[in-house]
Amino acid sequence: MKFVIFLIAMTASAAGFAAAKMPPGHPPVNADGSKAPPPSAQKATVIDVINVAQYTYLEVEQEQQSLWIAGPSVEVRKGDVVRFDGGVAMKDFHSKTLDRTFPSIVFVNRVVVGEK
């Protein structure tokens, strides 16, 4: 019986670890298989865009506050409205590619460009 409980605990731990450690650039997996962000996605207006090889850095305005996000490459322009998931926030992130430190940035799985 203890062995069964041990196997269940290990399986649950492995599943949680695998979900948290997706490789860079891996598309997020929605339960319904859709490409649109989930209903809980945040919405913002693009202020600035910086494109690098595999990522797009966006400064966005949300509720009259500026926020930097980064996600997989996407074609976007200043003034576009975007939706994105919650992501993972990092403080004092230094981008070697840009040789720039962002005081705060959120790494998101996906950015979807919408209409104004």
C-alpha cells in the first residue's frame, strides 16, 4: 500500500515539474487546443517594441501604468492592443542580447495582437 501511495506522489510531482519546465519557445497548451489566450488573459496597449531573434520585448500600458513583457516573436506595432497570459515576473532581469537590465519584466507564453 505504501508503494502505491509513493508511486502516486511521484507521478504527481513529475507532472507538476514537467509542466513548469517547458522548453523556451514551446507553445502553451490550452485545454481546448485553441490558439487564442485564455479568457483570463490581460489586455494592454503597446508603447514600445524590441525584436530579437526568438523573442519580442514589449512595453505596454495597462490601467495607465507601464509594464515590460517578453514572449515568443510576434509582429506588433506601437499602438496595437495585445492580449497575453499572466506569465512569470522577474526583477532586475539582464538581457545579454540587448545589454539592458529591466527593473521588472514579465515573461509570457504568448502574445496575441488584437484590434483597437
